[in-house]
Amino acid sequence: MNPEFQELADDIYRRRVLRARAMTVGERLAEVLELQDQANAMMRGSVKMQFPDASESEVDRLTLERKHRLRLVSDQGLFQNAAA
């Protein structure tokens, strides 16, 4: 990575860590729930794009199936976080 960008990335990371350390448990929980809502909305949007004629109940079912598959992949250790 370009040293200039690395310095910027390091600064952003430090700021995020400091912000997280300053948060209360309740604030952290609220942040997690917000991120979960955003991820769920993105996944539902993806399902709707792939299946434009699907009913809301079908979108719900397909979204749950995708979440289940992701959980299985994660549980089997097949997915590794790139940052790890």
C-alpha cells in the first residue's frame, strides 16, 4: 500500500478504536444493532433484485436461507476474515 494511504488508514483505525473505547456498553449495542439492520436491508435488497417478482414472505424466506448458509460456512471455517 502507498505509504501515504497507509498513514491515513492507520489514522482512521486509531480514531475508530478511540471512539469505540469511549462508548458505553449501551452505545456499542446500539451500534451493533444498527449495523445488523443495515446488513439485513442490503441482503433483502439483493434478494429482491435477484427475484423481482418474489412476495415479501418469499423474500423473508430467501433471506433467512442466505443467512443460514452464511452461518454454516462460517461454522465450518470455510470463510476467513481478510483482516485476520
